[in-house]
Amino acid sequence: MLGAIIGDIVGSVYEWNNIKTKDFPLFRDDCFFTDDTVMTVATADALMNGGKKDDFIDAYKKWGRLYPDAGYGGRFSNWINSDDRKPYNSWGNGSAMRVSPCAWIMDCGFYARTGCWPSNSWDAVTTSAAVTHNHPEGIKGAQATAAAIFLCRFYAEGHAFDYSEPWSIDQLKNEVRTLIQENLGYDLSQTLDEIRPSYRFDESCQGSVPQAIIAFLESTDFEDAIRNAISLGGDSDTIAAITGSIAEAAYGIPQWIKDKAWTYLDEPLRDVCCRWYQFLKKSA
């Protein structure tokens, strides 16, 4: 989850001031958290409260109303502030930027033993999207992001399992690329250098999630992944949030980056983050 928050904070100052380079200060004094952070925290809160449909609806409305100026899209903002609990067929990338906590409750040990994806927690991925973003593309964006995170977690944790051979980072990335292309239909064949020159703001899942995944696939470590994502331009904070959520699972996050990101969060957001990581420890 923190990987998504870091990507959001770093990208916050570039969303409307795109840069097409990896050479920039990772944290600026004017960086801030946006709706990507708030809704990622809301997803974690929903999961700790049971992870059912109503839990996600309640959490998104609650946290959205607590932070009304975080930068939500118009339709989502209207939904937050209404009494309507029905989805509105969105294909926006909000479903993908907020999904990362769902991927962290998926059981890597079960996958190692059986080769099957844990269905209950996979259902949470779909539900977290579908309460608002029930368009097929909205759901697919969340699923692709969560699938990448889960495979990266399995790579990182797989060394502890007797059921599988450890993967190299290159094997991991090949697995991520193959699974997402073959099962979810995203084209991940382009390189960052091919995407970057003409890429512009695109808030759709189909126009930003593949690019965010490619930013991870071409990375060498967590920081490099964030820099890749920002260098594309477009919806910088959201693309970096998606990339960061995947990179966290594969590489971990350097402590200095964690410590710096923490200073941008207020107490309510920090409280949920702390409770979330305790929740994961107890669930392990």
C-alpha cells in the first residue's frame, strides 16, 4: 500500500506539469497526497472492516467526505456526496490506483501449494472496483494491477516456500507480462521510449494501467520504477501510484523513502497505515 502512496506523493506536482525525464528531485517541498492516497487508505480500511461490498462503499464515501478537496473526478465526487450506493459504470483508473491493499491479503502460500489463485481475496479485488467502476475496463484495470502485485509478492516471498523454485527478477517480469497479456488482454509490448514522446493525459484504465505496468517492467529498483512512471507524463500521480504499488511488492521500499513519505501524511491517514500493517502481520 505504501508504494502506491509514495507514487502519488511524488507524482502530485507533475500531474498538470508533466516532465519527460527521469532526472528530477524525488520529493519536493510542495509535494502532497491526493485522492489516490485517500482512496488507497479507504480500501485498506474497508478490508479491515470485513471487505464486503458495503464495507467498500462505506469506506469510499467516508474517506472521500473527510478529504473533499483531494482531487476526485467529477462523477466520483458526485457519488461520494450522494446517498446513491450504486456504481456508475466508470472505466477510470481510480479502480487501479486504490486496489493495492486487496493484493496484499491474497495467500501466497496457497498459490505455492496448489497453483491456484486464492478466490476469496481475488473476489475482493473485483468488488473494490465494481462498487463504482463496474465497467469491464474499470474492473480489468484493478485486476491487472492486483495480479502484478500478487505475482511480485510471490516472487519476493517464494523463497520461503518449499513448493516452488525461487524466481529471478527477470523471470518474475516475464510471468507478469505473460499473465496480463494472455489473461487480461493488455498490450505490454511497447517500451517507455516508444510511449513517452506522444503520451498525454489519459484517465482511463486502458490508457494508463498498461503504461504503469511497463514502467515497472523496465525498472531496476523501487525508486527507478517511480522515476519511469513520472517520466511518461500524463496522469502522473496515478500512474506512479499504480507502478509504485507493484514495485513495492517486487523490490521493497528503501527506508529513507518510507520515512520521507510519512512526513506528507496527516494523522488519520497514518493511523490507518499503521493499523493496516499490523493487520497484515496478524493475518500472516
